[in-house]
Amino acid sequence: MEQRDRNVPQLSCQMAETATPQSERLAQIRAGLSGQVWRDRVDTASVAYGPLYTLGEVQQKIGDSLPTKLGYRRTAVLEPIESYRERIPDEALLKYDDARRSGLFSRFWVGTPAYRADRQTDPWILGEILDTDRYAVIAHWV
């Protein structure tokens, strides 16, 4: 009985060793196929940041954070994060930096809720996923 117990961990180690090279090989194969890289990027962003949105959907989502005002259309004004002039809170900056380092995003935007073009408060940081028309919400502050 003791003999069998000693062999079990060895079998598990052997299985783990054979799975690792295959996983690495599959990752290399996928990396050479742009469609597979695209799918991995979208799936990873979705898992890490939640639902992904088109430009129109994200503008609607940000605009919906404003109270309804009779006669005014709620939307969002987007500007590149590099040109955003208001102070971004430390926590939001750290989330932005993590997202930037992930390599999943091509550009970052600050979306500010607005009635037509009249900006309000409560900006959002959005990440545009590389090679897609999808956006992820990175941070939102009040």
C-alpha cells in the first residue's frame, strides 16, 4: 500500500510536466493567428473589466448616470485621457495604469456625462480594446 502512495505523486508530477509544454505550444500557435489573439484579448478584457460596449452603448451608459431632464438628451463627451485637465483621483489613476500595462487596450478615454454637449460631473475612464470597436469601463468616480 505504501508503495502505491509513493507512486501517485510521481504520476501527478509527470502529468503536470507533459501538460505544460503542450500549453506553451498552444499559446505559441495562437499567438501566430491574429483571430485567436483577438478572441483572447476580448475574452480577457471581458473577464477583467466586465461587459464590453460599443461606442454608442458606452455613451448611453454614461449618459444614463444623469437624472432625466425634460427637453435634454443625455449622452457622454469623450476625450483622450492625455488631454483631460480635471484632477483624476489616485484610485482611478492606479486602475488606469493597470489597464495600460495589460496591453489589452489601444487608447484610453475619459467620458463625462453630458446633457447634449454641456458636461456634468462623474467622469469615467474607458479603455478601447486593441483592434476592436469595443470599450471597457476601467474606472468611474464621483
